[in-house]
Amino acid sequence: MENTELLELISFFNKVNIKEQDITSEVQKASGELIVKAFYEYEGKVFETKPLYYKDIDKQEGIKTKDRPKVNQYFKSPVYWLDIQKHDWPKGTGESDLDNLVIKEICEEGDVEFEKFLKLLANNSKSGKIQRITSTGRSQQYGHNLENNNHWHDLVLLIKAVIDGKGQFPDKRYFKRLVFNWSTNGEKGRISLSKEFGKRLIIDSLCSSIARLSQEQKHYVGDQVLKSNAPLNQILYGPPGTGKTYYTINKAIQIINPEFDLAQERTVIKVEFESLIKAGQIVFTTFHQSMSYEDFIEGIKPQKPNTPKDPISYDIEPGIFKRIAEAAKSNFESTKSQNQQKLTFEEALTHLMDEWDMNPGMLFPLRTPGYEFTILSFSNTSIPFKNKNGGTSHSLSINTLKGLYYGTREFDFKQGVGIYYPSVLEKLHSYQNDKADKNALLNFVLIIDEINRGNVSQIFGELITLIESDKRLGNKEALEVTLPYSKEPFSVPPNLYILGTMNTADRSVEALDTALRRRFSFEEMPPNPKLISPGGLIWKLLWDYPKEPWDHLEYKAKEETLFSFLGASKDLEKKLNEIWDKMEAGGKLEEQIAYFDEYDFAGIINLQALLETINQRLEILLDKDHLIGHAYFMHVDSIAALQATFYQNIIPLLQEYFYGDYGKIGLVLGSKFVQEKKRAQFAFAPFDYPEQEIYSERSVYEIKDYRHSEPDFISALELLMNKK
């Protein structure tokens, strides 16, 4: 299989997320049965399978017995095969019509979207993803139709395990439902997939293919595909309050640690985010009008004197982007090193600086016997030293040392300042890594909030070209530039992701550089009123407290407050436990909000309807870039909280949108929120001005303040929504 095809298949399976729910009753467990439901998530859609039936091999007929003791000893727990009494499956040639077998057994009748997804995985034309990725094995068995739904489902789990392990042989638990021979007539058998039993068909070939791919791509393309499907350069854009900055935290964590469970409480997610910031893998910054190239890439900056008597000195300091790019590059280079356990350059340099702090007079020998030199200090870009004759005007380049340390740079050590590099380099290599693990390729993320508010051409400078995927280090079209201040070569590594946010209502959005637009992928984040529907607010509350018991004091207080505000029915309260069990089994998915659609809510104000009404009017009066996001309402659980949101966020935003045009604000909010201001007798100063009479009769409007009157506020909202 060609690398391009394998990469495409790996990318597909990485987009498929699977969770299982064990629905076996105690009685069924006692008889050796195992019944599960599977939840498949793909491209934002979630598909729920019908029950999949398995049975303990010791309690099922039609299973060959010769390897049974060995199987039981190997797994040390019950081993299952599909329950042939519960599933319709072929009993002869192994050939069957996928439409009449797998689809019927897996999904409910009429679930067209699920059927389409199944045919992506396997189909009669043999172009399914499972069939293609497993067709290079010893047997062509899986190059044909997949004979039963359980086998098909377990193969997907097994393939994903191989991909996640980057070609390592999967853990034996993935074979517990695929491990042995079976027969219906005592003659036909099927070879096992387990590492301990017979030939392994597809698995050896698949493992070796993925392992080879990773090696050929020098830990780059293979790891990038296996670890993250996110674009290297991405901007989340949308109107205010749609959760752009909020979701950058989730996206950054997902890029760096795909295994992290984002369904956990927000406090846990923030702890992980902060830990990645401390580790240097995430850097968060905000663009503004004063941000410059010198802040972002590098510039000459004044240095703090060591003592009050010392004169001010200047040095070249790396900026925000250069610092994280160098850290990512160092990690990338270390994973390509033959010695996978040696320290990164930054770690080795830190050891040298610590040792020098303890002994500033430490000597570094030259190759000529009897000649030595000493280090004077360390700056951001260089290491000044006193040469063999006592001169102090020379320094060693840290960037050059770094290239020599990783073996990516050639240098003449026989003349000039070059004779001083070998002993420092030898010292750096002498420091030992205490960690037993090999250096792993890590992803790094630079988050740029409000990216459109800065002068992007000025801030990025010549580096706007280097951030393109094919121009990054390690690619055939990789580019390197010489930076203007340090005169050092610079390139962007492939494990650095740039994640920006852009507020479409900001008037600076039109000034966004065309070159930047071309190099970034854009993901729209429009308002999502469904999240503030009654079901959406309850869904959020349940996921905010996923591990707390139902009688947890803080959760219980919030539930009572929210249910009172929404006017939730008693039927929902009785079914809440059952709904949560279903939600928990499927993982945190927005589609679960639909679980609450069948219940009645008698609350005075429906936030979803309120936001939809306001945004419909804004889109007509302005455009879709000047809407209001759902995030402003996400924490509203009472009329008082809604009053605060309205007067602190919504009304000020409308005043900014319309530049104080209260006529249009009135068209959005209604006559009870915007009223003509009553004024006392008014007169201009005596002056002959033709338009004086027009201004004398001009009406002035004001926003009516209902913050201290809930009934009046509710009445104004009802008028806004045309309920009166």
C-alpha cells in the first residue's frame, strides 16, 4: 500500500471515536452473555448501534475446543465470541450482501446517515476503509464482505488500537472477541488474530506498515497524522460571545494530548491547560495595535543592570513566536537524534549555566595544549568569553551551538572563533539524561487571541511564508530565513500549531492581511442558541458535575435554581438519572441535548427563543458578523442573572453596533426598552442658525432601566418577543 493511501486511511480512522456501553443484566451475565451498545462519532454526528450480542466460548456451541485451555490461561478472564443464536450471519461460503446483513444487524431501519457511514467502513464493492487498510495481510478474507457485525465492530477497535500505538502490536484485550477458531460443521475453521495463536492475518502487516511509515517520515508526517488532525494554522472566527477563546483551550489540549478527556469538569480542563503552559507547550498572547515585530519575533531590548551602578546595556531578545518555535524545533530535532535519550539542547544549556553560576571560573581547554578560556556571561543569543590571550570582544552563538549539538549544522573548528566551540559542545554532550524514556515528539500551540487587531504584516514580517505547512522544517519545500537582528538562520518546525481567534464585529477585521487569510484555515463559530435552550442548559449542568453524586450540595442547589427558572416538569426530574446514564455512556456530545426535547418547560423566558429573535433582527439591520453569541447567556439561571446580562453585556453591545442609533436599537429591543427621554423646557442660546428649529424639535431616547423591577423587565422581554 502506498504511503499516501495509508495516510488517508489513518486520517479517516482518527476521526472515528467509539464508546461502548455494557447493557448486560445480571441474569444474562450468569449465563455467559455479554451485550453492548456502541456509539460511533464521526464528523460531528453520533450513531448508536443496536445491541451486539456475545457469549462466553465455554458456554457456546460450535466453537472448536482444542485451544480453549490455552486461550483461558492467556487472557485470565472470560473470552467471548459473537452469539450465533442471536445474530443473523452466514453459515457457508462467508459471502453475503452487506445491505441485508451488517446494516440490518447494526442500525435501526431507516437510519440513512448511519447506513452511509457503514458503507464507508465496508461495502460490497470492497472499497470500504476496513477492507482497504487490511487488504495487504496474508489472507484476503477481509478484502471481501465482512461476514458479521460483531466481527466488523471489533476489527474497527483493533485497527484504531494499531494506529494509536503507531504500529506497536496492540494489547491482548483487543483480541478477546477475535481470538480463536470457530466452526459450525466441525470442518471449517478460521485462523485466529491473536499474537499467541497461529497466524495473525492482517495485524502483522498493518503494524509493520504504520511503523515503517512513521520511521520513513522521521517522526513527522506519521506522528502528525496519528496525533492530531487539526490544521497547523487555524483561526476561529465569529461574532462576540460565541466561545472562540473558550474553545481555543479545548483545541490546544486536544492537539497536544489527544487522549485527554474533555468531558471532565472545566476546572480539571483548566488545570491541564495551565500545566501545559508551565511546560512551555502552550503560549497564549493577544494581538493589539501596539504589538510589533520586535515583540513577536525578535528585537533589541534594554537589559536590567546587575547593580544600580552598572550602565544600561542592550541585547537581542527573542519574541513570543521565536521562543515557542525554538522550543518546538528543539524537541523535533531531539526526536530525530540517534541517541533518543540525550537531553534537549535547552536542558543541556541550562545545566551548563547552573554549573557556571556555581563556578564562574570554570576552564574550557582548547585543542592546543596549555591554552584555555573562560565564559564571561550568558545572553539570550550568545556566550561572551575571555579568549586565550585575555581578550573579551568575542562570543559564541547559541544558535550555532544548537545546530552543532543536533548535528544539523556544519562549522569550521580550525580557525577564528571556531576553535572555541568544541570544548563547550563537549561539555553540553557530557550532561546525562536522568529520564529512562526516549524523547517523544511533542506538539506545541501558540494561541493568538484577537489576531485581527494587530498589524499582521508588521508583526509576522518575512515569517508569514515560513508558517505554511510545506515550508516548514523537515519538508521537501522547507524554507529558512536569516533574521534581521541576530543574523541567525530561522525556520518553523512542523510540530508548532498556531491557533487564532477573530471577532467579526471588530471594525479592524477588514484590515486582516490577505497573505494571512491565504495561509490559515478558517472555522466559523456562529451563535449556537441550542446550547441555551432548556435542554441545553440542563445538559451543560450535568456535564459540569459528571462525577458528583445526585445529592452533592453545590450541584443540588444549582439544579433546583435552574429547574425553577426553566419551569422543568416533574416527569423530567423522575427521568433525569436515566437520561444521565445514557449521556455518560456516549460521552459528552452536543446531540444529547435532544434527549430533553420530549419534556415540557413552563419557564417565563425561553433564552433560546430570545436570542434567536434578537439575532434575526440584527442580521436584517446589519449582517451576520454583528450577531450576539450564546455565551452571554450560558450562566443565566434566574431572572436576576438575565437582568445583569442584558444591562452589562447585550445593551452595551447593541449601542456599539448601532453607533448610538436608538431608532434601530428600538427595532431590536422594542418600545419598553427604548423610550423617548422626557426633558424640561429647552432653548438654545440666542444665535441665528437656519436649522435651529429642527434641532429644537429633535427627540432624544434612552434605555429604560428595569434592573430593580423583575415584573417590568419580564414585561419588556415579552414585548420584545412579540408576546404582547
